[in-house]
Amino acid sequence: MLESPAAERNKQPIAEVLAHVLPPKGLVLEIASGTGQHAEHFARTMPPLTWQPSDADVAMLAALAQRVRRAALPNLEPPIELDVHGALPALPPVAAVVCINMIHIAPWSACEALLTHARALLEPGAPLVLYGPFMRDGVHTAPSNAAFDASLRARNPAWGVRDLTDVDGLARLRGFDLQVTISMPANNLAVVWRRA
């Protein structure tokens, strides 16, 4: 099983936020599920919700599928291949979209595509939740985030910690209203928008 130490550390703090902002029931689409540790934990801690993990990496999908089979939870669906730059797969109605630690390790076009898909998937009032490091008004929230941003941009100039002002501006253009921004451990933020 693939394991991410960071996912293990942050899964419960994120779950506590989600428990307050997600609807009481329905399908939650997680975009860029990675190892699947979050999806499994959320399915265990919020059983009224059905969790749909996804990833763009075909190799990662095999690890995700293994985790889902091992967990054998009735509310954790088999993972689907989903690249935000492509077309959406056929999905039942989606009550919420969650995306953790993706937009800073992807080009800006991935953030644009994610928001476009979320608009198409979600009904008015439904939440979109992003989690990760963000700048605020062009300023990093901690020296560690500035160093992380520099390391990301050294690996790929199209990557980098995004400014929340820019992301929110794009979200508003896609028909989302910012509901709440929550400070999280390790200088991360959980940001919740609602479909207008």
C-alpha cells in the first residue's frame, strides 16, 4: 500500500472541517486522491456520505483500487480516472467536490479546469473545498511555504503555491462564492466555496 506521511497527519484535521461544511448525505467527488488515505478516512468517519476517489495518474489508480478493496467500505466507491484537463466521466449527481494538495503541483490551467468542472457538477449551494498551502495577497503565510514554493518552481516553473486572491477571483468568475477560509496545521488552509 502506498502511504503518504503528510496525508496521515492531515486526514483528521481535514475531516473535522469537512464534517461541518459538507451536506449530510450524497456523493462527494475527491479530485486527485493520490494514495487514497483521505478518501478512506473520510468514508470511515462520515458514513452517511458516499466517497468517489479519482486520480489522473493511471499507476496511482491501481494503488487507489487496492486501498478501496482492502477497506471494503460500503460508502467508498472504486476509483475513477479523472484528469481535470479532459472531459468529465459519467457520474451520478455530485453533492460536493473536494480537492486536497493539487493546485500547487499542477499548472494554473489545472486550477481553471477544476473550477470549470466543479461548476458543471454542483448544484447551487453545494460546496467546493480546496486544501493546501496558499499565499494571501501576494505574501506567503510562513517561511516554510516560501521555501516550498521555491522548490516547486525549481522542479517545474508552471507549479507553485497559488495566491488565494487569484483562486477566489477565478472561482467567482465560475459562479462560486467564498464561504470560509480556515487556518490548518502546517501553514495550510481549507477554503470552502459554494456554488452561487
